[in-house]
Amino acid sequence: RANLKIFLDSVVRSFNTNGAFNVGGYAKFSGTSNTQSQTVHYTCFALLALLVNRNQVDNFSTYQAQITKSLSYVEGRLSVDNYAASICAYAFALANHTSSENLLAQLDVNGKTNGVTKYWELDDNVVTSQSTRVVIAGFVARAYIHLNKIDKAKPIIKWLMIQRNANGGFSDTYATVVGMEALAEMAFRFKTSPPNMNIKIS
């Protein structure tokens, strides 16, 4: 817990005064399609580091002012691609912020569906890698699951299941982490009590 607190403190120190996350040094990421989407994506990703650990450190309330400021910064810049929108939708859902519903409604319109499965391209003008599709789908599914909108998550989960490779994962490490977290969260929602049975072998 002490090391986690040190890490979260360093994350908070890396936010700019306007609430945006300041990426120090060199950062290479090809998931987003434009500069605003990339800045918003980094900010929401940093927010996730705080929000997913809210029950893991003492005095988490000391981070609330930064979370509120950064959520406000993002809320005013939501004309972003589907990749950034998916991560922000999950961050807003974890923060119990009303903008999660707006982002998910926006994403819902942009989704590709055949009536059974659903996934997203980066946007209409950019060729999307399979890894990026999986990450978008994973974060959107997790947002829906967190908000207990299971029917909305089901077609996304079905699409993710179809995309798994022979080893059970996805096209790269990051996509595998996000995709498997979405699948695991859905499985947890549908877990049942251990079977109570007697088996006789003869």
C-alpha cells in the first residue's frame, strides 16, 4: 500500500493545472487519430490509475480535487475518436459521472453491429488495427458492466469472444489485458454457486 500511494502521488503531480495529464518524456501510441483525442485519452488513462485504486489506499479523498478537475477538463473536450471516448466512458462510469451516459450513447451510435455482436473502428476515416478494436470494445463493455447495463455489454462480449486467438488472448499484450478484464468482469457477474452433487464412479 505504501508503494501504491507513492505511485498515485506521482500520477497526481503529473497533471497540469488545467486538469490535463502531462506526459513527460517520449510517449509512442498509435491508437488515437488526432492530438485532442490523444490528450484526452492520456488524461482519462491517468484518471483510471486513481479510480481503480480508490479502495486500496488510505485517505483516497486527498485525490478527489484532482479527479474532479480532470473530469471537468475532459468533459469539455469530448469531440474525440472512439478510442479516447471508450476509455473516458469507463473512467466516467467509475467516477459515477453523468457524462458516462452521454459518451456511451455517442459510442452506441458509432458501433458496428450485425444484430448479435458489436465492435468499433477508431473512426470513419482511419484504418483500425485489430488491437485497437479490441481495446475500444473492452473499455465500452467494462463501462456498461460497471453501470449494470448487462444487455448492452452482451453483444460486445460476444464479439470479444470471437476475436480470441488459439492461446485465449488477443493480438498483443495490451489488447489481451483489456479484453480479458472485460470477459472476466462479465463472467464474475454471471458466476453461480459451486455445484452441489454426488458422483458415483463404477
